[in-house]
Amino acid sequence: LLKVDFVDCGRGSGSRFESGDPADFRIEADGRVVASRTLQLSDRKGRSLEIKAKDVKSQEQWLVHVNFTQPNQLPEILFPRHSVVVKGDGSVNRVKRDWVIPPVNVLENSRKQFPEELVKIQSDKDKSNTLRYSVTGPGADQNPTGLFIIDPISGILSVTKPLDREHIPNFHLRAHAVDINGNQMENPIDIIINVIDMNDNRPEFTHQIWNGTVDEGAKPGTFVMTVISQDKDDPNTANGMLRYKILSQTPESPSSNMFTINNKTGKIITVAAGLDREKVPQYTLIIQATDMEGN
């Protein structure tokens, strides 16, 4: 279902998680929350899952609540609320703790209808739509302005047109909540919007013609040169992972495979003996670079 984590603020002590509803949910050692049985989300309407993080050394405890939504329901981002901290001596403190807000992922070049709703920003103090929401930052009220808008009453954040990852890969917005008189009701929260890459660029060699040299009589395995191709797509995804291939060698003498290329690095080496300048002074290789890891 999801994975929980706990930031120990550098104290270095271990922590373990406990489910507040073990009959329905269990928490694996790595933090994964798994359904213990077949569930209907409708059965949990209005109910949240309480997850407890306990310091194994000091026995301090921290609580967080997980709300469940229907798959097609707009995800919510909540302003941090007060949490209960139970210390080892049994005393209870209420503190407002920062939590990590997951980034909002938006596919670039989207063809959906705009404005496209992304998330709903909500405060638990907004009991009867009395708060007003806004976002600031590049993409909202700063250049490029108007890419992201928010309904001040519902808190629904939308994107107004297709995004281009190669132009701007992510946006850093701040969300605000005030009352109808303009008084700040929540501390601003950071909203990170990541633009997810599409394979909309082809690899391009940094040069159209490459010149390399190798001594005649060179042994197999001798380095010749390295060719380089670049792809504007995300290099951390298959869209930008390139593979190289020799398509042809001219002339094919004394063998049609005198050279080979490392498919990942573009490094070309000799693979056969018989290089003779008096017989063949020059070879022409046609090199192909393909994204999607060669697929």
C-alpha cells in the first residue's frame, strides 16, 4: 500500500513501527504497510490508520495517521498537525512536527484536458470552508507565471498547460492558508512538482564526423577512439540511456569485423589483426546510438 519512514534527527538510535490496526494492516521491517486481509476502502470511510514509531532505546513514541482514498480520488496534501509524543517516563507532549510531503509528479507533454487537477491542499482547521488557500513561487506568481493555479476555497491545485521537462524539470511552490481576514492560519508548506520525462528526444552525436587513428599492425584490443552521443531526456530513465552499435564497416577487408564498440561507453577498439596501411589506408564506420537502452 505504502512505505513509512522515520527521521531520527541524527540521534542514530533505532526505531520500529507498530500498526494501530494489526487485524487489517501490518508493517514490515522495511516500513512497508501491507494489508493483512482483503479490504474495502468503503469500510474505512472516515477512519485513519494510526502508525506508531517507537525508539527502541528511549521508548519514546511518535504517532502519525494515514488516510485512505479511492484510487481515482484526488490526493490530498495536509498541513502538518500537532502530534502526541509519549516519552519514556510516560509523560505526554503535544508538538507540531514537520513531515516529509511527497512530491507531485506530472507527466510532461500531457494531452489531458486543462486545467488538470493535481492535488488538494487542505488544513484540518478548515472545518467549514472558512480558510483561503494560495500558492507562490516560480510557476505560480513568479515567472513562468500562471502554470499552476489553486482554487482558494477548495484548495485544489491545477496545472494549466503541458509542461516540458527539458525546459524546467521541477517546480518549488509554497502553499499558504489564511482566514477570511487574511490572518495566517498555517505555516507555509513546500510543494515540489516533478515533471516526469517522456521519450520525446532522440540521441544526437556531438559531431557528425569523427576522426580516429590506429597504427597498422595493431593487436586486437587496441584503443581507436570514443564517440559520444547525447540525449536531452532524463539520463536516469531508459528514455535517456543510450546504446551504441556499429552498423557497417567500409571496406570489409581483410574482415568485415575489424572493430568493435562498447555499447555503453562508445569506446571503439580493434577486434581483429591484419591492419595494413598499404592495403587499406582508411576505414569508414557507421555508428548508431539508440535510446531506451537499445530497445
